[in-house]
Amino acid sequence: MKDILEIRIHGRGGQGAKTASQFIAEAALREGKYVQAFPEYGPERSGAPMKSYARISKHKISIYSPVVNPDIVVVIDPTLIDNEDTLEDVLSGLKSKDILIVNTKEKPEELKKRSGFKGKVYTVDATKISIETTGKNIPNTPMLGALSKITGIISLESIKECTRNKFIKKIGEKKTNAIIEGIEKAYNSVKNETKKSI
């Protein structure tokens, strides 16, 4: 792992990008790493594009600015890829050695060609998975399963444990287990254009 691994999450207000970054940080903290997680909002309304950030390091983190040169970008809402302005924001700061993970039905090859991104592209239909497992469109947690599989920066077990701790008292065991099932399903179904793990 590089000295500080930086992750930027793109979504819309109400889709759980902030929660996703917190879970990333909590899972990494559980594994003994130093972490940061914080959101950045635009217009304060549901459905507006927003970003959330996470940093993970083996050492203390002394920077507190937004992530402008991410190693990994996670896109919860696929419509952000469809608009030229929001696509530019999603790809901002990414280099050809970096990773783009998108919640979409599209194949990675199709998305790579359409977006023009030269780095590693991974896709997972987190929306479908969340509806199948929970009955609701909450793709942020399945995206964490995909992130774990692709990068290995946080373990699947740590993500599942954070999820259980967050939700078990609020929504009960059955609904929490359904969310965890979605995380596992995304972990096992994420796709890339080369069929290789990194």
C-alpha cells in the first residue's frame, strides 16, 4: 500500500456516499490503519451531486484537504457518468494507473470506451443487488464489497462487521443480514475488462 491511499466517492444526496466513506474508514481503523473520512456537499438537497472522501495510511495523516488526486474513485450513481459536467468531476485527478469503480449494468469495456478513462475500470450492478437482497435501492453498501474485492485495502470481514455494528440495533438482524448479503454478492460479482485481480 502506498503511504496514503486516497478514495473519492461520488453519489447524490441521500444515496449514502457519506456512510460509505465512514464504513471504509471504520473498517480500515479496525485493521490498525490511520484513517480519515468526510463529505463535501454542493447544494444541500436530496438528489444533488455530492462527494465523500476517505484516506487510509499506515502512518498518521496530517493533510485535511479534499481528495483531488484520488487513487480510487467509486461512483454510486451511474447517471453521473452520463452527463459531461459530472463525468469531468468524476474523472478529475485520476491518472492511468488509478481505479474507477462504477455501479452500473454496463460492461467495463463499454464504460471505459464511453468515459474515455484510461485506467482500470470495474463495474458491479449494485442497484440490482441491493434491490434483490434488501428490497430497496441502497447501492452504497454493495459498492463496499466491490471495493474490498478489487483493492484488498480493507477486508470483507471488516466491512461486514462495521455494517453489523451500525445497523443491528436500528433495523434488526434480518434486515442487517440482507445488507451484508448484498455486500457479499457484490464482492463476488464485480467485473473488470481484463478478468484479472489487481
